[in-house]
Amino acid sequence: MLQNLETLDLKATSVSELPKGISKLRKLRHLIGSG
């Protein structure tokens, strides 16, 4: 489903931790968040 996702932008979300399955996104190159 998301196997071709390259950029994940979490800046304007309330996500506090990433799921274990994030490692299955083999093409993910950019993970954007705020700290």
C-alpha cells in the first residue's frame, strides 16, 4: 500500500512514536517531524 512512500511529514500531527512497521517502508528517505 505505502511501499513507494519516500517522504513522511509528521510536523502538524500529534504522533509521539513510530510504529514498528515503519521499517517495512523500504523507499522512505525523509522523515520530517518536530522535536
